[in-house]
Amino acid sequence: MIYQRSSQLFAEAEQVIPGGVNSPVRAFKGVGGTPLFAKSAQGAYLYDEDDNRLIDYINSWGPMILGHAFQPVVDAVIEKAKKGTSFGMPTELETQIARLAISMVPNIDKIRFVNSGTEACMSAIRLARGYTKRDKIIKFAGCYHGHSDSFLIAAGSGLSTFGVPNSPGVTQGTAKDTLLAHYNDIDNVKALFEANANEIAAIIIEPVAGNMGCVPPAAGFLQALREICDANNALLIFDEVMTGFRLAKGGAQELYGVTADIVCFGKVIGGGLPVGAFAARNEIMNHLAPLGPVYQAGTLSGNPLAMAAGLAMLETLNNDTAVYQRLEEKTAYLQQGIDRVLRENNIVFTINRVGSMISVHFDAHPVVDFQTAKNGDNDTFKKFFHGLLQEGVYIAPSAYETWFITDALTYDDLDFTINAVAKVAQTL
Ligand code: PMP
């Protein structure tokens, strides 16, 4: 596979864009080499600027659950664009997508649309703080909730309770209100509530983590968080930016039967356009401006092109009663195939999967939290990534990302991928 034009375009981009990219993980820093530049995409395939065809397992990091250039979404955007691209006035379309989203997701009465997952999570914690009149939040190490200050906090050590900023520019003042816990460790969460009685506004969690590879919640973990929040008058925020409309119509709330107080969305809900959203019951959402005092706004929020794309996407997912079953079956097939060929080649690995989120970790032990995710052999991952790329299979350029399976994949694509993994496994 030749990357000549991508290399040239990357060199040009580096002159005018920091690191040549508008979002860091695109730069291949974790795996080395030159990022590919996309030219077009259709269904399960990406085409780069050197006209290589790749089977896509990133799918724009989640949104393209029905494949690239999905016709109903493309048509909806084109039709809307002809009538104006932004008004800064309410449109009927916003009510239509709001109504549909509320009907698909359990336990929400109102939803507000924003422009990214970051904005959704940032707004959700402001709302939680405004509603509870408390300052502190609990987040889990290895969970990502976007790049707003409160979330750019990593554990200084396993024992650290107060967050340490892990980006310059995040102040200590902000970091001190973010308490860190270990994913799947309920005792850790209990201890934080004991040490910070009546100070914790909310727990925010990826109900299935997807930013340390895919890490499922342990049995009963989400329910236990629900109970701790209830006992302490704190809110439970599910960041369903990845899981929303992906794991089920109603996301992780539906899949695990656990109710969150605020739910954040992104990715699938925008059909590939810049959309995020957060939602809750009336008593919480009515605290938002203009009804209540918690301020949140956006010039382009509810943008007609973005809402048209999102509505076309959600309508399709809502009407296709078999889509989540197909995604489950395709991803299970992929998992079994990869499991088989890696085993045949005596590779040490663990595969984690929930529905259409799946990740391969090069470590023999269960991956249950950030610490165990970090035990994976990164050198093997790099070889795996570049080997698959050579075979025309594009997975995320980082060991800490989940693969997002699209319904556009055929079983031939999956067999092709499993064969590619078999070939690459011989080189690991
Ligand atoms: N939450 C989760 C769980 C995410 O995976 C992401 C992005 N990958 C975000 C929030 C932030 O979303 P965005 O990149 O749209 O700001």
C-alpha cells in the first residue's frame, strides 16, 4: 500500500495546523507513521488520497453506525442545505428530533442539543452542580468525557483522591473538584462519598467504557452506582456519547436496566454532523436557561443540517427492528474469528466486547479498568495496527480505543478482516 499523497498532504498540513490535525489521536502518535488522508467513503469502506480502499472499523469514531454516506442522511442534508444552513431561530425540525430521541431513550423528558460530546458532558456537569448546589464530581480513570477542563484529570497515583490536571492550562482550582475513582471498583466510590459527604454533585461515567479500549461494567456495578447516588442525593450521569443509540435504541440505560439522571449524547445522534445533546427528567432540565438559572447556549446549536442528519439517522434506527441484533451478530462473528486466529498463532490477548463495541488487548489478563488496560503490550499493538493497515483494514491508531462496528459490513468483509488478522498474527 502506498501513502505518497497522504504523506505529502500531512507535511503541508503540519505547516499550518498544530501536528497537522484538528484532533490529536488522528496524528498516529500512538502507533507511529503518517496518518492517511481521507478522500471519500461509502458504506463500510474508506478511500484515502492514494486511492487505497480500507475496511473501516473506526467509522468516524462512532457516528457511522449504518455506514458512510448513508443515503437517507445525505439526502436530508442536501435538501435542508438548499433552504438555508443556519437561522439562529427555532425550527420545527428540532422538536421532531427531540421528540423522537425522547421516545427512544428511557427516563428522559427533555433534551437539549449542542455541537459536540464535549459540550454535552460539560453542560451536564454544570447542570448537575446547579441542581444539587454542590461542586465536586466523580469521574473514573480512563474514561473520557471530552476536553473541557474538569475532565482532563488523571490519577497522580492509585491512591490519589484529588485530581491532578494532566494538561497544562487546567488549573488546580478546577482539578480539585474532580475526584477520581477506579472503573469497576465500587468500594473506591463509596470511600470518596464518605470522605466528601454532602459535597458530591454527580458521578459521571461511560456506562461501557470505550476510551481505554472497550471495558464493560462489571455485573451490578452500574446499579451499585445508582444506589450510592440515591443514598447521597447525588446525580448519576451516563456519558452515552459512544453507547447512545449504538448498544440499543435506549443505549446503556436500556441494555443494563439502570436509570441515569442525566444522559449525554454525541456521535450517532448527529449522523456524522457535529451534534451532541444532554437530556434528563423535567425537574432537572427545567433548571436550564431560559427556564432556570443554569446557563448554557450555542449559536449553531440545533443547526438545521445537523438536525436533519440526526433525524434521518434516528428514524432509521428506530424503524429497523433488527439493526441491533444484526450488529450484535456481526460483531460476535468478528470476535470469534479474531479469537480463533490469534489463538492458532499463540498470541497472548484478551478481547472485550459489548454489542458493536469491541477491542483487542495484547495481555492475557482481564481488562477491567485503566490500570489493566495499560498492561497491554503496545509494541505488539503497533505491529498489529500497521499490519492490518497494509492488508486494507483500518482500526483506530491507538491501543486505547474501541472499534466501532457498522451495519454496512458484510460477512465477506468480516471474513476478509479475520484473514487479515490471521496473516498479521504470523508476524507478531
Ligand atoms: N464522551 C465520550 C464517551 C467520548 O467518547 C467522546 C469522544 N470520543 C466525548 C465524550 C467527546 O465528544 P466530542 O469529541 O464530540 O467532543
